[in-house]
Amino acid sequence: MNGLIQLGSVQGHLAKPKSKTPWPAVIVIQEWWGLDEQTKSIADRFAKEGYLAFAPDLYHGELAQPGDGDTAAKLVQKYGPDAHKDLESLFDALKFHPDCNGRIGSVGFCFGGRMSLLLSTTRPLDAVCTFYGGGMQTVFDQLRANLKAPVLGFFGDADVSIPSGTVKEFDTLLDEVGVEHEIIMYPNSGHAFFRNSDPQVYIPEASKDAWERAKKFFAKYLN
């Protein structure tokens, strides 16, 4: 059963497995374009793996078309500052959802990659995954002070949107915090290499490897 529903303070795309309830949950957080078909398809993929997957609409019905960076930037400025509140409300709703067994992870892409990390500092996630988290350096202080969940991070060595040295700094921070973590840097891959709806950025080899690693990561910490 898939579709848009309200959980907590936010609507979003809900995808359920076909197996018997309850299930662990995965919060799937959008890129800066908004809750598009790409993000919904990733939630559907997680549902097929046995997770109650929810992709929240952090832009509350607004959406930027792929390639329209000006609109995406305006939407991030409009909704980004309070997006963590929606995610916290969503986590709280999922924690006591009758179809959730209480274990919750998050995965985010670009803007969502940063929000996935930020959520881990205010709610007790069981696993945190970030794909090329845009602006993640802005939440390093919160991570240093509050992060407790295991982390899996994916990046491309040709991603010009993430400042040089930021990924290494992130890895060092995770060492200092002492959480279990793995950081993967894919060669010849840029930003949004996992976005299979955009042939200009999609890197099939990196995407396939990242998906297999993400599945193993969530299976380890959520099941």
C-alpha cells in the first residue's frame, strides 16, 4: 500500500512492505528539488527490502523542476530552517506507529543528506545514512556534541558542491565521536551520482555499490 499520508506535522509518500507487520522504518529525505518521483522511488525500493519507508514532503507541496536551481535554492531558504521540526515530528509519529517495530533509520540525499545527519542529533535514530550531504559542514558542531548512531556516508570525488577537505573532516569527526561509521568515496563520480532519473549525473557502478552497502547497513542496525 503506497500513497501520500500525514504523519506528525508533515505529509509524505508512504511505502509498505508486503510482509507481515511490524517493520523497522526508514525515513527517506529529499534532495533540494523537493519530494519528486525520484525520492518516492527510493522509498519504494526500501519497502521492497522490508522497511516501512516514508519520504516526507519538506516543501509542503512545492517542488522545483530538476535543473531549476534558482527555485530549489529559494525553497531551501524558505523551508530549510524549519525542516528539522517536521523530521522530528515524523520520527515521533513513526516511533509509535502500529506498523513500526520501534527501530528507525534515516537516509538523505544532497539537502536531505544534511538533514539526515541533523535529525540524528535530536532524535535517537538507530542508523544514519547520508548521500553527498550538501552543507553538512554546517551541522558538524551538533554532530560532535550529540551524535550516537552509526553512520554510513557516500560521496563522489568529483563533487564540486562539497568543499575540498570536508569529507575528510567529516570522517575525522566521526572518529572523534567514536560512533561506528564507514565513508565511501567513489572515483569519477560527482554530486547526485545516485539519481538514476538524470543520465547527466547518474553513475551506475557507484549507485549499484552504494545501494548494496546501504541495504547491508540498515539490515545490520535495524533488523
